Amino acid sequence: MAWTASEDEPPFMHDHPVLGPFVRLGYGAIVKPTMWMRKKVEAIRGEPPAYYHRRFERVPTIDECSTRDVVCRFEANQQFLRDKEVESQVIMLLRSRLEDCIFYEKGTGSRGWQPLRYGATVDIQEGSTHKCKPILDTFQKALENFFVKYGECGKTPQAETVYMKQKHRMMWERRHGPIGTGMKEDNPTTEASE
């Protein structure tokens, strides 16, 4: 918050024998109108928004843009990169929460500082009831979803590339089932009829 002089407070050096009249003249001609104007404008403008609450209007996504509409494609790509940055920050937040949970819940004394060859200090195996297990599950699911969307597309992926990756994944899953389950067998009845 900036320092502002109150209106009933006299200016600095107003009572100086030589410079006093000039100080009062400058104060009355420059400072007083500025203070009056600032008070009126701030009353109209209201409280300024916080800098970290900047909101970008949503624009059409890349699939809604024409191939010749360069501006729409650029805006869609910028929105896509902002969304990617937000999702990567969510991943970092989940990771830090998991690390904090493991740090605070691992135990104290020799149990917390034992060598790893004696086993993990925090039980986060499947079926565990440890406090950190839900955070770990959420973190792993977020990582999986992030890789599904942005993985293998480079450091700065384009919205078109990721959109095509999503389309190819959907086609694969329609033909062969979920990724990671293997390919479906061909229908043997078509080969036997020949």
C-alpha cells in the first residue's frame, strides 16, 4: 500500500520562511487536484482485481476452427498451452502433497530413518489403509491422464497433434479395447468360409 498524505495534514516544509509559500503553492496546484481526482476515480473504479485472478475467456477449441482460420487456430493453441500448464501445476501440487504426507506419516526415530532394504517406511501397497494411499492413487491417476493426453508429443505440443492423438486412441479402443489389454483376435469364421 502506497503512502498518501491526508488532506488535513500540512505539506512538508510549509512553514519554511523562504520556501514555505512555494511549497504551499505547489501543493495546492499539483497535489490537491491529484488527490481529489484519485479519490473520485478510485470510487468509480472500485477495488482492483488481484493480479493472480486473471481470467482468459474461453475460445473455440481446435476442432471447432476452420483449417483456413489462422487466428482461431492460434487462439485455440494458446488456450491449449495454458490448459497444459494448469494441468502440470496440478500434477506438481499433488506430488508435493504426497511427499509431505509421506514425510509426516513415515514415523519417527529409527523407523523413519531405516535403510530401504528393510522395506518401505510407509505402506502404500495395493489394499493399504495408510493415510497417504488415497493421495498416491489420485497422483498416479492424474499422471496417467496427463500422459494419455500430452505424452509423446514433445515439449511444446500443438493442439492439432494432441487432437489427432486423441482421435487415434479412440479409434484404437473401438477396434481393440482399452489400451494395455492387448489386441482382439480376428474373427476366425471369415477365414474358415474361404
